[in-house]
Amino acid sequence: MAYFVTGATGFIGRFLVPELLRREGDVHVLVRAGSEGKLAKRAATWGAGDRVKPVAGDLSKPALGIDPQWIDEHRGEIDHMFHLAAIYDITASDEVNELLNNGGTTHAVEVANSLGVQGFHHTSSVAAAGLYEGTFTEDMFDEGQELPSPYHRTKFESEKIVRDECVRPWRVYRPSIVVGSSQTGEMDKIDGPYYFFRLLRMAGRLPGRVPLLVPNLGETNLVPVDFVAAAMDHIAHVPGVDNTAFHLVNPTSQNSVDVLETFARQAGAPRLKQALPKQAMSAAMKIPGLQSRVLPGVGVPAEAMEHTEFTCHFDSAHTQSALAGSGISVPPLDEYAPVLWRYWVENLAD
């Protein structure tokens, strides 16, 4: 068994590769020229020995910038190719999303086709569903949904590239909002609920126990990165489920305010009381100066406020079926929220 991985040192990748290393075979990793040392340090933490093989390349170049001789030498030898390299940032520009999400996927599919891999595994996102309303199943894709940001658009379009251009068997993984490890809390950046942590910590310093009034922020869906990596590894090796999408989500949707309440308890903040319609927040955000001064001041980008909720429920029947009997499932947030909060305080808070 042999693997090829793009984005191996990225957030999900650094958890996926150790899962692959528990199996037999080498793991070939795309790495930019000059970054081999960074990969070597990461491989040492994995205890990989010489099983992690660097492959010089560039996500932005045709065929990932890989030496054609390397592709010729490994044609027919790579069983699974995992494409994780992308931009995961709702605030990123259209140009960056286009280059890394669409361009990178086009080049990765080109390599997968040339190598003749047995399976191409593409990391997409539930953002591909855009603002669809209702239940979005794993069999659904182009439903005419509105795609409200460059991130949503390129997640949809990059998945379409896989569906249209990959001639090898493929599987698509659509994680929801990925947070830190449920075991260690490890997280690489401020994203999702982390945008609100600074505000919650500030609220924890308020005197008294007067509830904090917050708007209705709708439904959200969080999954820890170790679940995502373990699920991807397992599903990739389940036979007979090619050309299928998998929703790596919490099967039970979560109310956004309930999620923030969970972290408010860690911060020692007053109880949150959902007492305002979301329209009140939308109207407040139109007040001159609020977006540019107030929201960044508490660590919340305006883009994050605009996309705080999911408009649909993500059915995960295919995922649950593929994971049956594996012991892999999403743990309750209450069980690992303290770990996430502690890691943020010690490593990410400013």
C-alpha cells in the first residue's frame, strides 16, 4: 500500500498522516522546495522513520509542479491520493480561494489521473451546500444553492472539478466546522467558535451574574479534527463506496448559542440569554464604524458574523454506514470543550 498526500503538514493533514502510518506502506508528501526541513521535523514527531517521502512540488503549478520523471516512476504504484491542500478561511480573498482551492484541485486531479491511483480522496467542505435550505444529503451537490462568499463558491467548484475531471475512482469528504483535537486541544488558528473566545473571556471579567443578551445565531455543527482524520482514513479503506460524498459532521445539529454557552462556562462568563432576533445583529452591523472598529476589537471578523449559521441540516447516512462498527464517532462537545479552551488560553489567546 502506498499513499500520496497534499497538505500533509496542514491542520487536518498532520492528523491524517499518522492514521495512514498505522497501516503498511510509504506516504509520499507534496512539499514546496525549501520546506523539506519542516516536513522532516513533523515526520519525526510522527515516528515515521523513512516512510514519509518528500515530493518537491507546488500547488499552484500544473501537475503540482512535480518532476515528470517522478510521476513516470510511480505510475500505477500509488493506491490512495489524498488532496487536503487548500485554503480554509472564510475571510480570504476571491483570488486566493481561486488559486488554492480551484487551481490546486485541478492540478491534483491531473496528477491522480496520470498516476492511475486506485482512489482519489478530496477534502471539500459542507460550505459547498451554500445557503441551501432543508436537508442536504450526501447524494446532493448542485441544487442551485446560493454561494455567498468566495470560500463557499470555490469549495463547490473544486468539488465539481473532481466530479467532472477525475477519471479515477473518487471520494469526497465534507467536514463541517473543524475545531481542535478532542484529546489535546491542538488547533492551528482562530476560526469558527474561536472567533468569540476573546469576547467570552472579556465577559468572564464582568461583575455579577446578569445574563448576557445575544442574538439568535441559528444552527452550527462542530467536529474535532481527530474525528475527521480518523473518519477519512477509515472510509478511504472501505470497499465499494467510490464516487460518493461523505458528510463528516455531528449527526445532531447544534444551536450556536448553546455552543457558545458551553465555552462561556469555561470562561467563567455570565449565562447567555438568546433574546434578540438575528435581524437585530444584521441591522447593528450596518451602523457606520461597527464592522471596522467594534467587531475586530473583540476578535470577530465581520465575515464570520455574516456566516454564523447553517441554513440546512446535513444528513450523514453514508458516513454513518461506512463508520459502523469502527468505534469512530463525534464525542459530545461538553466532554472536550475544556480541552479546547485550555489550549486556546495557553497557545492562541493574545
